[in-house]
Amino acid sequence: MDFPPAPDPDSPYALTQARASAIYEIVLCSGVPSQLALAYMFSLAGFSPIGAGGTLSFAYIATLLLVDATLLIGLIFWFLRRHGEEPRAVFLGRQPIKQEMLLGLPMTGVVFILAVVVLSTAQRFFPTLHNVAENPLQQLIQSPAQALMLVLVATIGGGLREEIQRAFILHRFEQHLGGGRVGLILYSLIFGLGHSLQGWDAVLTTTLLGAFWGYVYLTRRSIVAPVVSHSGFNAAEIFVFLLRGPM
């Protein structure tokens, strides 16, 4: 019995299909569909994002971020396995994990200094960018215990989840959507705009930080140093606010 020949992976149809699949996966793993779906499910369960005092609910935000991180990481791993890709190769590469962790520690200080310089420069020369007086997420920090819990949430929902997400999206751009540099520019802009509720100065800062972490991933082929740096930066931000108020 004769079987039809396998489709040519370099044919226009196959390339178009691969690009469409990559875009579909990127959109699903962007965090927007998953958080909207979770918010809808929470509303059906009577779980409100607004607490008794009219501010953001700590329990709601923490639960949303942790559940979303779990779902998103699981979805990314599933997409990789579905295409016969090994998550360890995509996220850890060949670099020794301990070496990458040690690299991530001083990177934490670098990104913290970068954030301070960018925010200070923006507030001095472009004060209109500081259009949000107080970061809404800072309302969540009412005690040292909440600050510690928020550090845990920021490590999982920020440092780990966002760096896995960033690496996956850059990986797909490299494969089908114009290359890693294109993905780095576009996703850094999207990553920054995702922080627009914190002000346009925060958008500028997070765009540059996202570009930095993405560049490290593309250079090292490992998310370990960006995860350590990102988590450390988030923790430093929380403790600086707890001790001294907003930067």
C-alpha cells in the first residue's frame, strides 16, 4: 500500500501554518486570556478584587497571580511537549545551573540601579510620565507579614512565571516569527505596557528591564540568571517600599 508523501516543512503552506500556530500559542500564553478567564471564574464564585476598605484585596491578587502562574507554566510546557520539544533544553540550555544562579545575584543589583536611574531621570526631565501618584499594588502591603507573602507571590508569579513566559515567546519568535531580536523588541514593549496601571514611567522602566532579561536569555540560553535577578528585584522593591515608601 502506498502512503502519501510527508508534507514539505519548507513549503509555503507549512510555514504559514507554523507561524499561525506560533502566534496562537503566544496569545494564549500572554497571560491576558488566562487572567480574564480566572477573573470571570472568581466573579462567579463571589470572589471580589476589592476588599472591605475599598482597596485591592490581597487575597484576591495573590490567589489570581499564583493560580495564573501555575496554569500558564503548565500550558507552556504542554505546548513544548506537543511539538516534541524538551522544556529543559529551552529554559536551561547547557549552562550549569549553579553558575547561572551566581550570575543572577549581581544582576539583581544592576537592574535595581537601572530602575532607579530610569525612574529618577524620567521624573526629572519628563515629569508628565509620572501620571500615577501611587502604585495600586503598593496598597497590598499593610504589614511585614503581607510583604513576605507578596515576596513569595512575586517570586513565583513574577520572577519564575514571567521569565518562563518570556523565554517561550522569544523561542517561538526565533523559530517562526522573524527572529529573537524582533521578539525581544516587540515583547519588551508589550511587557512594559502591561504595567501601565503603575504609570508611564513604570512602563518605560519595565520595558527596559524586560529587554535586559530577554537579552540575557538570548545570550545565555538559560532563564536561571533572569529568574534570580527578576525575583531579587521584585523582593527589593517590596522591602524598599515597606521600609522607606515608594522609590
